[in-house]
Amino acid sequence: MMRILRRLLIGRPLHNQEMAHEKLPKWKALAIFSSDALSSVAYGPEQIMLVLALPGLIAYGFLAPVSIAILILLAIVTISYVQVANANPGGGGSYAVAIKNLGEKPALVAAAALFADYTLTVAVSVSAGTVAIISAFPELLQYEVVIDLAVLFGLLMLINLRGVRESATAFVYPTYAFIFGIVALIICGLFQAFTQTAPVIPPESLQREWHWSMLFVLLRAFANGCSSMTGVEAISNGVPMFRKPEVKNAAATTYWMSGILAFMFAGIGFMMMHFHVMPLEGITALSQLAENTFGRGWLYYYIQITTMVVLYLAANTSFNGLPPLLSILAKDGYMPRYLGTRGERLSFSNGIVLLSLVAGALIVIYQGNTDDLISLYAIGVFLSFTIAQWGMIIHWRREKGEHWQTRACINAAGMLVTGLVVLVIAVSKFFYGAWMVMVFIPAMMIIFLKIRKHYRDMSEQLHLPMDELRLQENADSIIGRNLVIVPISTPTGVVAQTLRYAKVISQDIVALHIATDEEVGHRVAEKWQAWDPGVELVTVYSPYRLVVQPLLDYISQLEAQKNPEDYITVLIPEFETKKLWHRLLHNQTGWILRTLLILRENVIVTTIPYHLTK
């Protein structure tokens, strides 16, 4: 039954040879990798307005300069990440650049920053999608977190577990529907703005007052608006997922993504100034723009529904970015190795599940509050941007190919600008949650290093020296005995099966009975003698009614008496119930004993299952 359900939800296993069919053409990759960046126009420009439209503050007129600064930064970062993709066709983005050119510590900073970025992307995108639909249907407000979690686990995680090709098919058309809706909204808004008698930009949208205290406000507005640039790096992380030629297709997709994003961001910013959109509780700025342009007709609901869907799908960028990054970290020894293996559907399924769990925890902790989550958002993004640019400068200086000075200058400009953005965000948003990310990144670095140390220590201990691989000529190898212990409670079919197996692997067998009562011990001994299986029965009395500890003590005594070349094997007879709930009716002595014995250095533990049929 479980297998049928698994096949229904996830699909049939895919053969390794089917990997080529999972590669993405440019038009699908644009939707898959760009949904995060493109969907950010639903909240990025609004985040600038929320700061500049604070009561008692004459700053709305700074919306245009702040937006232009963000568009310039977008151009610099786009060119830089095309170069990252060219230099690292194997994917990995900032981490791959840093580990190759800067060393371990900067690479781990980038990896931790990307981990924070991607998990927050999922939490923010899902929460923002729910906010978009609540703007149209306010009665759903009380179910906000429930809707968030249902979409995260019931839709995004499951579809991504089904593989890249199926997630692309499911998500590509809604993304293009959103792009069409926003472009139509902007074109209609521009037509109305330039054909009606009212001013294109009303005077109240141009009001601004400069004083030095305004600098902090503008820096915070800029930091908020930079959330629109999250996801720009995703394509450089997933270059191997493109069809051949991978690098060329990834670069073209990056340029298309940034061009569309710049047009939509500028258009939404212009319309916000034209309509002088102000913050309204429970209603997004995009909802106000759609209502002012189309009224409450079907086009309004089309904008709201496609926005909701694409904001949900924006989280899919992380599902295509973080699991491959985790697989690279796992292969380098900085994350658990099971994160580096592909699942049945050729996706990194363990990474997908981990990402879903962390994002779900963030949604529950912050109750789906988009503003609080965005406060944690951008610092990780721009920190990874900065490290990537720094690494690329070193790369060009080392390679010194054609026009390397020009390319290095582009990356240097990107590093300086994104580094300044990191400082701006860290200062302006420190008390709004940025401090948590600044604590999280060093904590993740410590975890990476601890995992790496564990694998290094394990490798040293498991290493087989060459001198042990060569047997000396004419030297008799010393063969020890295998001392087998079979713990029993009373002679049963399970014990008989276990003893048959014990006789296959050894002639030195002891059946060990821990008697909590002398009378019971005598009865078991009589039954054993009557049965006479040809194996010695040793009875240990336990007046304090303990079972496990006397057995462990007996094994310790045997360890002290055996020769160094001898082995001790404990065979645990254990019956498996037909129904899962039947297990609750039996003690778990066998499981406890197995767990404790595994911790012993020189004891082999084997469970002999006996399957009940009723």
C-alpha cells in the first residue's frame, strides 16, 4: 500500500540513462530559475514605498532615485553572474567560485549565506503568495499559516520530488501567465497615464525633503528594495541543468531574466508614483495598481491569482538552487553525504525535504509575516554576491585570458557595490532582524567545519595501511574463534531458528537466559534439557529483575577472557509482528539491547527476524 501511494505521489523510479531528458531548454529554464527574481516585483517596489511613505516623513519623491539605483545594481550583478557561469560550468555559484579562488573560509561564508537566502526565499515567496490572494479574499486571513504550509509541503515539495522535468512542466506556464499579466498591467497603466488629463506624476508623488537624517531612511528603503534582486544568482548555481551548450544557454537566460525584471520593476515603480499608492492594511500595492487600472473586473482577479501562483512558484527557484549546492557541499565533506545522492526521480530528494522543513519552520515561527521575513532576507543574498565577485577577480588575474582586465574591472565594480549594500543592510536593518542572519552565518560555518572534521576523522580511522594489505610469505595467518551468544527468554520457534543460523557461523555457541526469578530459571532449564538442541544453556540470575544490564555484564566478562583474535557475536532472536500496531503490545528489549551493543567496540550484533503470519 505504501509503495502504491509513493508511486502515485512521486512517480516511477527513473534510470540513470534518463538524466539527459531532465535537462532544460532556455524557455523552460527561464520560468524555473527566474520565478523568484521576476515575482519579486510583487513586493520589492512596495517595500521601498513602505519606508518612504512613513507618516510625518516627506520622502515619497525619493522612490524614483532609489529605484534607479537598484536597476543600476541589477545590471552590474547580472553581468558579473554571467561571468560566474562561464567560469564555473559545473554550477555551485558563489561557493564554487570561492572554494576555487579564495579558500575554505570565504567559500563557507558564501555557502552559509546562500543557505539562508534560499530557505528565506521559500518562506517569503510562499507567505507573499498567500498575502496576495488574501488581498482579494480577506476572509482567508485566519487560515494564512495553514495555507502556507499546505502549499509548501502539499504542492512545492511533492512536485519537486517528482523531478526537474515534471516541475518544469507544472511551473512554466503559470510563470509566463504572470509575466503576461504584469506587462499588460504596465502597458495599460502607461497608456492611461499619458492619455488622460491628470498629471502623469502627481505633485504629492514628487514631494521630498533632504536632511542628513533622511540618509538613514533612504538607505533602509534601498535595502528593502534590493529584495527584488534575490534569485539573480540561481542560474549560475544550476548551469548543469541546461541543455547543451549549457554555459551559452545559461548566459542567454540570465540576460533575458534581468531584462524582463528591469522592465517590470521600473514599470511598477512608475505606476506607484502615478497613482500615488500608499500603504493599506491587508491590501498589497500591486492589488491597488490592478484595481486602479482595471477596476474589480476579471483582469484584476487574473493579476491577483497569477501573482499568488508565481509567488508560490518563486520558491521553486530555491528547490532548483539549494539541493544541487548541498550536493556539492556534501561531496566536499561539509554536509551529510546523503545530501549528495540523487533520489528515485534523479532529483536531490534529501535536499528538497531538508529545504522544505527549514522553510516550514520559518513560516510557523514568523506566522507568515512577509515584512519580518524580508528583514532577514537580503543580507545573505548580497554577501554571496560580494564573495562571488571577489573570487572572480582572483580568477581573471590567475587565468589572464582575453580582455581579462576589463572582466576583472566589472567584477571589482560589482564587489564594491554589493559590499556597500551588505554594509547598508547590516546597519539599516540590524535591529529589524539582520542580526539574526549575521549570527546564523558563523553558526552554519561552525557546523560545516564540524561535519568536515568528523568525515576526516572517520577517514583516518577507516584507512587501511598498505602493510596490512600484504600478507607475509610463508606466514600462517592467525584465525580466531567466533564466540556466539544467543539471549533467550524461553525455548520457542524464534530461538530454534536463531540457533540453526548460529551453528552455520560457529561451533562455540552459548544460549544465555537472564532469570529474574529462580523458579522461572529452573523451568526454562528443564525445558532446555528436554529439548536438547545441542547448545549449552547459561543461566544468570538477576535478583533486581534487570535483564539488559546482567547480559551486558556477561558479555564484558567474556571480552576480558577471550583472545585478541577472537570475535564475539550476539544473535538477537526477534519476531516481527504482522501488523504495525501489534508492536505496541510487546516490550522492546531486543531493540534496546541491539542499540547498546552497537556502541561496544569489539562486539558484532545481528538480529534474526522471525515473521509472524497472524
